[in-house]
Amino acid sequence: FFSHNHFTMDVVNRYLPNKNHQKGVAASVVIIVLLFFLRSGKSVEPATLLSDPFLQLPKQGSVNVVWFTNFEGSEHFVMYGDKKDQRANATTTKLSSMALSETPGAKAKATSVWRHEATASGLEARKRVPYFVESKDGKRNTEVKSKVFSLQPAPQAGQALKILLTSDHQNLPMVAANLQQVDSSIGKLDAVLFAGDTVLVPDRAAEWFGDASHGSAFFPSFQGRAKSVVGTTEYRGGEVLQHAPIFTALGNHDVMGRTNITNTSLDAHFEYSAPRSYAESLYKSTGLDPKSEAHAEWVANNSFNTRTYSEIFSLTGRAPGKLYYSVTLGDVHLIVLCAVRAYRPPTLDPNVASRFSERRQDFNRKELWRHGAFVMEPISKGSAQHVWLQYELKSKEFQSAKYRVVMLHHPIHSLGANIGPAFSNPYPYFKYGADGEVIAASYEYPFPDYLLNDVSPLLEQHGVQLVFYGHSHIWNRFAKPTTTATATMTTNFLESSNVGNTFGAFSTNTGRKRSVVDKLESAQGDPNGLSPVLPTHPNKTAGVGDKDHVSSNTVTVFSILDTDKGTVESYYFDTKHPNSKAQKFDEFSLVKPAAAAVTTPSEPVTTTSTTASARTTEQKPNPLANTKLRAAQVQSVMQPRPEEKLR
């Protein structure tokens, strides 16, 4: 500061007349102070709303309003009502793990994001009222205010609802185009069901709030403020979340991994997740007190955490504080499950930590192991989540609901790349050399498959009409007739995640085969034994619906649950034709019983669509459906190979 001042004063003395010295000195001081703060990185950025408000926790007579700012502020509130004269003050918290975008591989820099949540109460059923939010900063003597939107309390039984079904946005190219079409073709929604993978790396602030390199960020796309270019067309997204509450399921991209690794980049923190059991064993070896208050945080930092996801969204319903919950929305009872495994690529490349092996160069560096595609939240029979699910399926709220819906991230039936191998915890095999070094570290995934064998039968037996999920970035659906205690009906399985891009589908009518196939998986089709249902409104000209799936990087898809009609309708939008409109290509009913005869789960069945115009596809027998054969295969997987030592 003083060296700058000396130089500036020398310039003032040399070039300014004496009578201007006083003004010159004052100006130089101002300039130097500004330069000082700019150079030290402490320039004051303007107070801004990082997002428009969005809605959470709708209840009878109330709904919560949430928004984010880049400053703590001194006063935050929502104004609502017919005259916008009712006020609700907000509770403010700081997100604990937000970081700036960084150069690949560089250390992440923390950034401040403040969350504000207020409850608009005293609302009248079935009535929307206007609202806006305002945040004031006394230190900067400034205030910021949103535009006016609309809100309503929880819907009543019998109230007609339109609910968006979507997932796997992850800042991908077509997301803003997709949501712009939702907004323009469907209009105001009553709720959004999001089946996981909101972003790619959850601790990266720009993936939620946007910047120059994240044009399809989560909130901008969902709130009509995106700047995403596809081809030569810029898409803004849709004004959705300002008017409709969102209900989310945890996806694998909503989870951060270890923070104690040498590589301090956000990408590395995301990729290097590890099982809780690994972290617990490390903690035990430290000799630290297992009853310490710091124990849970230490284990999370050495395995994986959902801090940002849990801090952004207000999870709702029974099982508070859990990543699974239930809620009633008018005639819909929604059960949200936590079915997530660590993502590992399906490859046998020895230089990649995959679903099936550690990287060859890491065999003897166990601190860098990825531990295969381990299950992050127990859901198998006997787990806390499975016991809770049984309770929910027998609850009065579920049993009396007109529409019974279950949402999770990982698919139960799919033509996609991400369904396999079996959804179970990996069984490790380690092979050792003569001097004791590890020369192979591989994983296999034995049955029972927790979702196929422990969860799906429960859903079918209790009359779930719709099971909605994502993960493979495709659209496909399946239908399974089943018998409940009171009726014969159909359990529909819908994967509607071809939103931003695709990983490809492996259907018999495309000829594509999965490149790596676990011994309990299949190269084509649904490994779990159902044939996909063909869309009911195919458009052969557009190439949508003439196959049993949609898997495209130029066509984007969304689905709408319409409780007034009792249907689920799926629409496509072709980004190659930006002036076109979204077109319906599939529709099925949630209320019409299945026409096909009901068989036991172990037998092949014929899948019949539940709408009159649907085409029927033949169900092919699944060799793994035979329980004796399956048991034999499980035994073969579980037996250690003769040349290996099993640990």
C-alpha cells in the first residue's frame, strides 16, 4: 500500500499544480484502496439471488418457500396472499460444502451460499395465491427481490393434478430444452417427481446455480433462467419450480465421496467414495473414541456424504432425517426409496477402477481403492429401510390411495447400460503373489438382487401401480400383471431419464450388446426378465416410438402423471427441429386392470399394455427366473477360485 502511495504521490507532485494537490492526494488514496482490495481478492461482489424461490414441504394450509443468496443478510422473508400482504420470515443457514468451479485437478475453493426457508401458512385449499421473496443486507444497505410467482398448499383428495416425472439432469445439454417444452406444452404443474442425479458433482456451486460454463445448471433450467445452446438455438428452460414443489430421490451423482484423499479437486472427492465399513475400520485403527461427537463426521469424510443434497432439499414425510420417505399428494401416495450404488464404469480395462476390478496400478495402494459398485444405503431384506417399506405398504395412507407410486433411482427393469450387475454388495476376490503383494483385486455381484428379489415382490403384492426410476438415461417401460389381496392389476415400471443425453439401450431390436456382461447379467434386453412395452403413439417419421425405447442425444423426453385421467403420458421433443412442439408418443393407464392371466413370479408372463391402443409384446423366458438355476449360479459365484485367497 505504501509503495503504491509513494509512487502515486510522486506522480501528483510532478504533474499536478499545487492548487490541485489536495484533490490529487484524495483521488490517489481512493484509487490505491480500490486497487489494494481488487489485488487481494476482497472486492465486494453485488448482493444477488442465486436462485428464484422454489417450493418444498406442502401441507394442509401451508407450503415452504426456499431460495439462495450469495450473502448472509439481515432480513429474509416471503410476501404472499391475494394482496401479497402476508409475511413469513425465513430461517437462514449456510451450505457447508459449496465450492467454486476449478481448473481440472486443482484444489477446490470454498464459496458462500446462504439458504433461506420460510413457511407460508393460512392457505386456502385448492387455491393458488401470488408470492415473492425479498432479502436485505444491512451491511451493504441493499435489498434484492424476486419476481411474483404462485403457490398453493398440499392438494386435496380428488383434486386434478399434473405431475412431472423426470431425472438425471446433471447439467447435460438437452435439459433446458426439455424443461422449456414442459413449461410451454403442459403449463403450470402441481408437483415434480425427480428420480435422482440432480447434478454431476454436488459440491460444485455452478452446477446448481450456473455460470458461463454451466448453461444447463439445475435451478436455472428448472426456473427459466438457463442459457443453454443446442445446435444454434438457445434454451432458457421452464418456469417450473417457482410454482410446483419438488420431491427428490437420491441418485449416485447426489453423493460426494472421501475428502481425505491427496487429490483435493471436486472431481476426485466425488469419485473416491468408499463403503461405510471401510471408514469404520479406519476409525477403529486410529484408537479414537467411537462415542465421540466427531465420529459420524469422520466416517462420512472417509467414505461418502450427502451433505449438500440434504442441505438444499427439505426431505419430507415419515422417516424424517432419512433418505427415504413418503408423502400424500391428493390422490397420490408417494413412497421414495434410497436405492443407490457407487457408480463405477462397466469395463475390464486394467487401468480403470471399474465395477469389476481395482486399477492395476493401485493393487497395493489400498487407500486408493474404489471398492466396486457398493450399495450406499442398505435396502435388502432385514435392513431398516426394508422394514420401513413393509410398514409403509401396509399403512392406511398407502392402502386408501387411488394412485400408489414408488420412486427410486436405480432401475428394476431396464434396457440400459446401468442396470447390471445384480444390485447387491460386491463380493471381493484378492489374488496374491509369492511375496504377498496383491496381483489382482476383483469383484463379483451375487444374487439375491436386493431390488429384484427383496423389494419388487413387495411392491407388486401390495398393488403399487407405478414404479418410476432413472439412471440409464433412456426411456423404456415394462408392465407386470399381478394379484393383490383385493384385485388383479398391473405394476408399471417406467424409466424416463432420456432428458439431457443417453448412454444407449441394448434391445434385441437394435442389435446392440452390452460390452461387459457379468455372469448373472444379459448382453441384451432386461436382465431381470421382462420385455419392454412398445409405445402406444409411435412416430416413425421422427424415429420415436417405433422401437421399444428412446435412446437419443438429439431427442429429449419427459413424462406426465395426470391424476384427472389416471394416465401417464410421455412426450418427445426433437432438438434438430427447434420450432416444433413436444409430441405425445406413449400413454398408459394406472387404473384399468390387466387383461392378461396372472402367473407366479418365477414363470414367464405375457405383458399386455393397459391402454386400448397399446401393442402387445411377447414375454421371453428369463433363464435366471428359475430359482434352482439361480441358486446354483449364486453358489458358483460365491466359491473362491482355487488359485486365489479370499479375504
